[in-house]
Amino acid sequence: MGAIYCNNGRGVDCGGSCFGDLGDFKDAAAILAIVIFNAVLGFTQEYRAGKDFAALKKMAVPKARVWRDREWQQILAHDLVPGDIVQLEDGDQVPADGRLLESINLRTQESAFTGESESIEKALRRSLEKIRL
């Protein structure tokens, strides 16, 4: 290895070159190239992961099937309003609080709320009050 610092004015011998060996520059260039490559690769992966996460987040937006304008429509769950009639099928998430109008063997998985591992059967609750839609 050659010396980088040289003070020839005082008679110090720096081995013939005040700028070091050519090998030092090759090593420095190789390290710099690796650091730049690593930065570009890291940025690219982070950018792609961000795009993929945004796409997954968009797909995960809860949707609901509602009766509006005399037909079934699929809308975003946050667009539900009081009075909407929501249709649930196997595997659907319940998009909002509501009252059952009709059900056939309806069971819900409430483990996130209650901690129970088994699904709970839901049934219609007949009340004397008039149902307002």
C-alpha cells in the first residue's frame, strides 16, 4: 500500500508517489460501484414493494352487495347508508351493523371480538316494533 499523505518538503519519502498505488483507486472505485448498485437496488425494491402494497390495500377495501334502485348493486362498504338492504353470502365480511330480515343457517366467526374459536349461529329476532327501512 502506498501513502496517501506526503510531505516531501521536509524530506519524507513516500515511496515514489504522493497519490498512492493504482490498486487503491481500483479498490475505492469497486467499493463505490457496489455502494451505488446497492442503493439503486434498494430503492427499486422499495418502490416496487410500495406499489404492490397499494394494490393489495385497494383490493382489501370491503365491498357490500345492496338493494338500490330496484336492483342489486355492489358498492364500497363506506358508502352504505341507513336503510340499505345488504345481502351476505358465504365468506363475506359483514360491512356494517344491521338487522337481519331473513337468514338460512347464518353463522358468523366472531373470534376477533369474543375470543371464541367456534362460529356463532345468528337468528332473526322478531320484535313487536315496526321495522323501518
